Amino acid sequence: MSRTALVFTEQKDGRIRNVSLECLTAANHIVDGGEVIAVLYGEKNQAHIDELGKYGADKVIVLNNENLKSYTAMAYKQAMVQVIEHTVPDVILLGHTGNGKDTAPRVAARLGIGLISDCIDVSVEAGELILTRPIYAGKAFEKKRFVKGPAFVTIRSNNIGTNEMIKVPVVQIMDVEIHDLRATLEDVVRNATSGVDLSEAHVVVSGGRGVKSAEGFQCLTELAEVLGGAVGASRGACDAAYCDYSLQIGQTGKVVTPDLYIACGISGAIQHMAGMSQSKVIVAINKDPEAAIFEVADFGIVGDLFEVVPYLTEAFRRMQEVS
Ligand code: FAD
């Protein structure tokens, strides 16, 4: 069954976020000859349009309004509602990012349609669209389908992957009306954290209370830098003020699905596992051989992280020098 899919894209630091490209890949899997439409906010940017074509957009709609140049939930919600009403898609996809989590329920409520959030797979079985999402802090998965209305779905980063294709998208500029804004964005003040976005990083080196101090995180940062990854943390480490809460991974923090997750001095509480157990390869470094983190780890190192982590950093550095 041929479908039209609408993908709302997101930009960060002037680049299309990888999860938006994953949404385009998912859309191409399921449209069955139908059209994949990507939506860009704010202004026409040819490099972004080319990139969206490279990852499978047949058409790019550029939403034209001054108020869309930076994110506010009210403005984006109004714009999204207008594009959905204009294109009448069968499927609507966007990243399960901070902004995605903020806007998708508002749009669903405004349009009176269903929403299935935080999906890690989108497939077609016997002609029906099936969405897979983790439940019980990642201990089980449920498969869901829509019984009516468009399929409105948010996608978790780093699960679907991206596929390059060669498409030259048709571009449409669409004027949208934004009114009654209750807030506008004045400025963004960034934390001085590593350049790699934690929720989309391919490698995460994460520290827990076992790291013992803010200075203790330095050796984790060095390992993350060598591996081109980001530093994360348990809530134990954040509560102890060893690092900023923006690094917290888990049930009440960020959910990450990197190719490699290195847990250093983290016991493996269920609330932490909820944020990292879907990582492709998990390495745990802990002094306690009975630590629960070893139950989800693919590789476990029983030892003192202050000996193991610098050793790994040096070994990876040497490997990179050789290759
Ligand atoms: P600990 O449990 O104290 O573990 C420290 C570990 O370090 C131990 O296993 C120890 O053996 C090891 N260690 C010590 N020294 C060394 C060393 N030198 N080398 C190697 N290993 C060493 N937690 C989260 O992480 N994320 C969440 O989102 C989250 N949400 C929560 C929500 C709720 C409602 C509640 C109640 C709790 C939540 N928690 C969350 C907290 C969670 O229950 C744990 O308390 C927390 O994850 C423990 O952090 P930790 O593993 O760093 O610390």
C-alpha cells in the first residue's frame, strides 16, 4: 500500500540532526512507492535541501516565517499543524529529541490524532504499519499499530540508521501563519560540555559515583576524546556534583543508544539501565564483581577504573597512531 510520509527535520549547530535522517530512512522503508516529504523550518538552505535529498526526501517543504528561525513550542506546533493539514500524510515522523517530545503531543492533541512515541523500529507487516518501542525500562518491547488516522511517530536516535540515496527533491516554500505567541527565544546559553551530542554519540563513556570527584571525570573525558565520543553520567554522579545534570543518562535523564557504551564506576541501577541498555555494545568497569551492571554488559572488566580507563585511552591512542 502506497503511503505519503511527512518527516519534520531538526537542525542543531547549523546541521540537520542525524535522527532526522534516520526518520527519512524509516519513511523510505514504509512508503511503498509513495512520497517522502521533508519539512525544513525557517529559511531555504540549499545545502540542507541537498542533504535531505541524499537521505531520501522526494520533496522538501520550507516553512517560511520569521518566528521559526529558532525553536519555540508554540510556533513549531502551529507550523506543524498547518503542514499536516496541507499535505494530509499517512505517516508523520520526527525525532524523539527534546523538541520532538515537546511538540509532538501538542500537535497530536490539537489535531485529535494518536501518537506513538520513542519507537526504535518502523516496519510493515502484512500491509500494516508496525511500531516497536521499549517498555519497562528497556526490559521488553511492545509492537503497536494505529487503528485510525495518520500514524504519528517519534523515533529514538541511533536505532534505524541512515541510507544514502540519490534524489533531487522538489522544493516548495510554504508561508505559515504564527499568531498569539506567548514566548519568544531571546538567547541560547550553552553548557561548556564536549562538542559531541550525547544523545546522538556513537561512543559514550559514562561515569558514576565510583569516579569519586569532578576531577575524576578528566580521565573519562580523555577516553571519550580518543574515541570521538561523548561523556555521560549516572544520577549518582550528578547528585554528588561531579558533573552537570545535562550528562545524566537514565529514566529521568537522557536515553542513549550508542554503538559503544563504557560504564565506569556505575553500579547498574534499573533507573540507569533504562537510559543505556539498548546500546549495541556495553563495556562495564567496576571494582565489584557482583555489580548489576555486569548483567547487561557484553564485556566486563573487574578493576579500579583509575587504572583501567587510562590504560584503555593509551591503548586506543597507540592503535590510532599505527593505523
Ligand atoms: P552507586 O550505586 O553508588 O555505584 C557506584 C559504583 O562504583 C559501585 O558499583 C562501585 O562498586 C563502583 N566503584 C567505586 N569505586 C570504583 C573504582 N575506583 N573503580 C571501579 N568501580 C568503582 N540513576 C541514573 O543513573 N539515571 C536516572 O535517570 C535515574 N533516575 C532515577 C529516578 C528515580 C525515581 C529514582 C528513585 C532513582 C533514579 N536514579 C537514576 C538513581 C539510581 O537508583 C541509582 O541511585 C544511581 O544510578 C546510582 O548511581 P551510581 O551507579 O553512579 O552509584
